Amino acid sequence: MQFQTRILASLFVICQLGCGGTSSKPDYLSELTKLQGTVTVDGSPAAGVDVTFTPTEGSTKITRIAMGRTDENGVYTLYSPPGGAGVEMSDYPGVLPGVYKVTFSRFMLQDGTFWNSRTATEGPMNVGAEETVPAALVSPMTTPHEATVEFDDSQVYDFELTTKK
């Protein structure tokens, strides 16, 4: 009986230590710094633009991208969620300090609304959406936009995008 009690107690301790599931927050959460800004296209606030900060090759320690989406006033806030299903971006506000390439994407549906990567069940091309941001701004390899993020919760990065030649 004493042996069975010890085994059950050991299993209980192991489960308490190792069976935390996904409810624990990642270690990097305390290192995130808040960052927001505004995106304009040809001088007007741009709604529905996905903004992505991708770490540059020269950045040390940074291992994740940060992303946000502009509201109707062109204002975005960055988030750095871990991967996986069911993750709420709002639980991971901010970006890790470092140097980033900044990219932009906005797919417009045929009805004039914007395709939303966070709620869509199909890819943009499958539903007839077209990219409205110039191709050079969509890839971290070709975008001219960079941002150096410091640990400072009052940072603002505004971007003016031009579609007209």
C-alpha cells in the first residue's frame, strides 16, 4: 500500500511540473516592448494592411517576427504570438528589441473588402483577392523599410507607402 501511495504521489508531482499544457506564457513575454504606428498609402490612412517586422540576419537573439494589422485610421499595433492554433494575438503585445525588415501586405476581395489572414479559412488567391501593395514591399528581401526597435514602450514607427509611379 505504501508503495502504491508513493507511485501516485510521484505521478501527481510529475503531472504538476510537466503537464502545464499551453496555459503557461513563453519566456520572451517580459522582453517585449510595445510599438505602434500609422501606415498611409499615397498620403491617405490605409485600412486592412498587414504589417510584419522580420528580424534581419544581423540581429542577435531575435527569433520571431512581430505582426499587426491597420485599423480604419491606418493605425497598427505589433504583437509577437507563439505559433499554434488558438493563440490570441492580444495576449502577446509588443516586439523584441532588435533590427527588423518591415513588410506590408493588403489583399482586396472582389467586393472591395480586405481579406483577413487571421479569420480566413482559405488563402487570398483561392477567393479571388488581389495584392494591393507593390511587390517590392511584400518581401523582407526587397523591402526598403527597416526599423530598429529599442526597449521603450513609447516607440512609434509610421510608414508612407507609394503605389503611384
